[in-house]
Amino acid sequence: MKTARAQWWLFVLAAVASVPLVWRRRYPVVVTVVVGAGTVGLALGGDLNEVTLPWGQLVATYTLAALSPPVWRLLGVVGTAAGVVALTLSSGSSPSLIGIAALPFAGAYALGTGARARRDRIAMLEERTSRIPGGAGGVDQHGQTCPCAAGRVSGRPP
């Protein structure tokens, strides 16, 4: 049975693993590191045994992939992989479970990458649209606005 002091540390580590998510969009790298430290602390203390997935760390991983520059994303992937391997092996689990343990993090990272790509594509299309006279459509030879004339106005095919 755990003592009251051990339970108190459990709440502190749980707070470290979750509260920083409030600032995840503003400071994605720092939040990912802090949440990771809290998650590692909970795992090493044996307090994640009842938790199916470390949801806070998955959200932080998604945000890191979606909002961070490439160098930080690479460091985040390396750090996450090292953490998953170390925690899987330190818990006494079989090394064959490393892939299963890493799968949710790979999924969170892929979703974050997809969100970043979508946001970049939307920004590119908005910028392209702003260069077309008359907004999203063009003006044909009769003064009519139509989307099909956009290619002729901008010099590109529709």
C-alpha cells in the first residue's frame, strides 16, 4: 500500500504531465519536454500501470509535430523514441513490445504532420488567391466574373 506522501508525489507528477498542455500552442517544445518528464516520472514510479495510454504526452507529441520547426521535430522524435524504449525495457516488458508502445506516438506525430501540411496548403492557396484580380474568380472578356477565367487572368490554366 502506498503512503500518503507517495500519493502526494503522484498528484504532483500528474500535474506536471498534464497542466502544461494549456500552453502547448504557444510553447510546443517546452510543453512536450515538461509533459514528457512528468510522464516518465509517473512511469518510473509505477503509477502509469493502470493508465492505458499517456494521453497528455500524445497531445504534446501531436502539437510538437504540428507547430514546431524541423530541428525541434527531429529532436522530439529522437527523445520520444528514447523514452519509449527506455520505459518499455525498464518496466520489465519484452523488447518486442517496443513497437506496440511506440505506435500511438507515431500516430500522434503523423496526425500533427498532417495538420501542419494542411495548414501550409491552405496558406499557400490563400496567398495564390490573393494574387488573382477580383478575388477567387476572374473576369472574362464580357466583364463577367467566373472561376473559369481565373486561369486566363493569372496566366495559369484553370
